[in-house]
Amino acid sequence: MSNCIFCKIISGQEPTDIIYQDEDVVIIKDIKPAAKFHYLAIPKIHIKDVKALTVEHRKLIENLIDLGKMVLKDNGCNVEDLRIGFHVPPFNSISHLHLHLIAPVSEMNFLSRMIFKPNTWWFATADFILENLSS
């Protein structure tokens, strides 16, 4: 999509520091980190948001999780104190699916704990999304 910031990052039209990239996924640092480690795992295909996911996207979501954890570990992060999830529309600021990987959760401030509170109307854990994918 021509006006999507993540599509521009993926295509190289918008400069940013890419931490990891393969044929399906790009991982970058969040520009407003909620903790010491706050990465976004972004699929290269444009999927609007979690409401657009179907059972066919299961492997993609699992891949985002696995790669995100790998990148965190490679950067010295303890993934035992980790929050992984997606903002739920209309509470997402960018309409391109992206997985938040945030650690350490124990060091998040009060506002960040509210913004990324698990399984609320505005933020769903990756596990919750995987469990509720529809066909």
C-alpha cells in the first residue's frame, strides 16, 4: 500500500534500522519503546490488522513469534520476562499487522503496562490470537 509506513520500510523507501530481515519478515525497534527491548516483527505481506487474520496465517504468526524471540535473545534479552502481542483495531496506530515484543515487562512503567495490558479490548497476546484464528 502506497501510504503504509511499514510497506515503505519493507520496500526501502523509508529509511530505518532493520534489526533482522528475511524473505517474509522485517524486525525493527519501536520508535516509542515501552521497555529496554521493544521490537516490532512485521510481515512483508500487507495484512491490515489482527481482524484480517485467518487460520491460513497461523504459520506466519508463529514465525513472527519465533523470529522475534530469536532476535531478542541475540541482543541479550531474557525472554522469560516478555510480553508479545498485537494492538486490536481501532486501537492500532498503523494499519499493517505488526507484533510487539516487549521486555522486560517487570520494568515497564504504569502507562506502558496499561497500553500493553494483555487480552484487553486494545491489546491481545499472540497466544490469544493464535487460539482464536478463524477459517
